[in-house]
Amino acid sequence: GLNIINDDFLLRDIKKFTRDNNKVRVIGNIPYNITSSILFKLIEEREYISDAMFMVQYEVAKRMTAKQGTKDYSILSVLLNYFSNTRFCFKISPNVFYPKPKVFSAIVHITFKEIEKIVDDKLFIQVVKASFGNRRKTLKNSLTNSIFGSIDFENLSHLAVKRAEKLSTQEFILLANLIKEQLNGRGNQKLKGSD
């Protein structure tokens, strides 16, 4: 009953793997150079996925599970914290592989949440990505140099003076909703380069 498909995972429609409304489980030792692309795909198609267990590069695993305010806190930390429960399982030494790689690995388990719709998902992802675009700058500077350049950040001053790594997931949700309010006030004006 095993069906082997030799194909590019990033181009596959995950919905086609579901049967009888059952969600799929995704397991893999994934190519380290496309880990982020795979994770973003899972987030986009999460309604068809119950959970995922991956071996990833150790540094990426730390970013996936990092806490607010730490040096590893990143786009992946915020998005995975919002859309899933992500658990760092264990670290793996290069010594257990042949040929021996130059990096440590780790196993990470992701369980997607059933979340209440409190923010526009696409806008939320865009805001988080843009916020970390220049992580040493304040949010106002990072976002002004992104697709959100037309937003008036003076009214968002309590958030705009912070750096991205200092914001909690809830604050990113608030920021996205405040930006959405401004966009709605302009008749849902399209963001430059958002397509």
C-alpha cells in the first residue's frame, strides 16, 4: 500500500494527500537549504496537516522555538508560535552521520493549532517578515523600508519605537490589525509589491 512519489514537495498540493477529511502527518529529514520554504508552505496549507516532525539544522531549530527578546527570535519563531505548538525535541551530533556533516542537527515537532480568526493571516505574515527585514532598526524604520512604506506610523508610536525581536506574538497581531485599519480607511488600497 506504499505509494512513492518522486516530486518537488514545494510544488505539491498537500490537500491531494488527504483522504476522508483526515489531515496528513509530514515527516522528513529535509534539505537544510530550503527549510524556511518548506515551513512557509506548511503554514499556508496547515488546514490539511495535523503535525510535522523534521530533522533540521540545529541553528534553525533554535530559531523555530526561540522566545521573545532572544538573539534567535525571528520570523519563524513568531509565525510558528502563532500558527502552531512547536517543540524542540533533541539535538543530534554530526558524529552519527556518514559522511560526517559540519553542523549539528535537531528534531523539531510542529502541531498546528485550530486558531480563532483574530488577524488577516496573509497580512500578519507580511508584517512579521517586513519587521525583521532590518532587525537592528526600529519597527518604524524597518516597515517604512518595506511594502508598508505608505503607512502612518506616528499613530503606532508605542510599537514603532521597538525592535522586532522585542515584540510578542500578540503585539505583532495588534500591529497587523492596526495596519489593516489604516488600509481599510483608504478603501483597501493595495500594498506596493504585495502580490
